[in-house]
Amino acid sequence: MTFDETIKTELAAVNHALEAFLDTRIEKAKKLGPSHVQYYNYIKEYMMRGGKRFRPLAVVIAYKAIGGDIPPESYYRTACSVEILHNASLLHDDLIDHDETRHDQ
């Protein structure tokens, strides 16, 4: 597999894992009420808008490069946590700077 193919494959897997994680949060929020569901839907919409996902890709590729042996769902979940933390820092920065858009939205 070429490097480009590896990147595309891992990016798809990271995006799938991130979306699946966010879907579990939305499902759990249903027990709390519609406002919580809407909150998590907003988070999912924001998180899935775009971005290069360089940080979670780096986590996955580095882990595979050292020959790790934990199940894929574990390292993809770790990679997703890095992406969520990164996006949280972006949101915090936008709030502090009073920015109204990110990724033209």
C-alpha cells in the first residue's frame, strides 16, 4: 500500500471512529432530553465539518509504526480523543476572540 493510500484509509477509519463516538454520545443524551440531544448534534456537526485530522492520523500512524498490539478500536478511540481536545481548544479560542465563524461557517 502506498503512503497516499495509507493516509486515505486511515483518514476514513478516523472519521468513522469519530462519528461513531459522537453518535454514542447523542444516543446517551436521549435519556437526558431534547436540549441535550441538540447540544450533541451541534458538536457532531461542528466536529464533522472538515479539517485535515492531522493529529489523529499522526497518532494512528505512529502507533502502527512502532508495532503496537492493542485492538484497533482502542487506538482509534485515543486518536479521536486527540481530535476532540484539539477542537475544544479551537472553540475556546473562538470564544475568547469573539470569532463568529470557523471553516467559513
